[in-house]
Amino acid sequence: LLSSRSASSLGLWIIGLMPLAEAAVFLFIPFIAQVHLGMSVMHAGQVGSITALGWSFSAMIVARLDDKQATRLIIVGPIVLTIGMFMLAWAIEAANLPVIMTGLALAGIGFGISNGFICQRTIATSATAERDVTSGAIPTFEGLGAALGAAFAGIIATSTGFPDLDPSTRPMVWAFLIGGLLGLPAIVAAIRFARQTSTAPLEPQLAE
């Protein structure tokens, strides 16, 4: 599936890279909200849910857009997600809650507005004989990206002082900064993917 520069291969790369880039959100935000911002467990959980709410509501809003708008969102989504991660890297060290919440929302919205279209076009542009394999690979790549992202973020945090965390959140700042950097190849892949699939149908064509 990843041996060529086909549109479906690019789609799978994006599908893996986006969860990889935002994995630190789910790993660290509740902890940061409690320890660094002094929130209760309930309020920390509410802040931690902003990303999931962002992608859920944005995915519903864009679900019925046409092909031309979908092509734009395939590019815009990874850009918005990456901006959100860089915002979080700054805002967490500054303990700026409004900007943290904005960054969380952007990370979720970036995923929500683009992921559905990327998945649809990844399947639609696969060879007919490979569509079942591609369909099965999509959740695998999403899960792999999230798992690797969590592992990398954990390694970064523990190797830079997480076990002895003081009021500084610099270990987590590095995790979010690297998450933003991981969003950059997703943007490049999304631009190529959108160009290659701009005339592709949003629904895969079934074989006769």
C-alpha cells in the first residue's frame, strides 16, 4: 500500500500522520490542566474533551459539502491541526488557558473537517482489487499513528524531566512542539493528495 506515490498511499500517510501529530493532546492535557493550571478533575476533563468535541461537531458540519469544498478542506485540515499544536506548545508554558482552549479546538477541528474526505478518497482512488485492503488499513493506520504519537510524547516527557515535574511544563512543551512539526509532512502530503484526487468521486465506485 505504501510502495508507490499513488493517491491512496498518500491518503494513508495523512491518516497516520494526523493522529501522530496530535497524540500529546490526549496524553498530557488533563494532567497539565490539573497540575499546572490548578483545575479540579472535572474541569480538567472538560478541557481535555475540547479536541474531541471540535472534531465531532466540525465533521458533522462539513459532511455534506461538495467535491470542490472537500478538496480545500483536505489541505486546510492538517494546516489547522498543525497551527493548533504550535499554539498549545506556546500556551502551555505561558499557562494561558484561553489560548490552550483555542489550540485544542483547532487541533480537533483540523482533524474533523478533513479526515472523512481523506478516508473516502483514499478508498475511492484505490485499485478495485485493493479496496477491501485499503478500507481495513485506514483504522489500522489511525491507531498506529495515535499509538506511536503517545509513545514518542511519553519518551520526550520522561527523558526531559517529567517524573520530577516542577511548575515548569517544558517537557510537555517539547511534546507539543514536535507534534506541530509532525504536522508539516501531513500538510505536504495533503497538498499532493488533494491535487491528485480533485476529480475523484467522494464515494468509491463499486465493481460490476
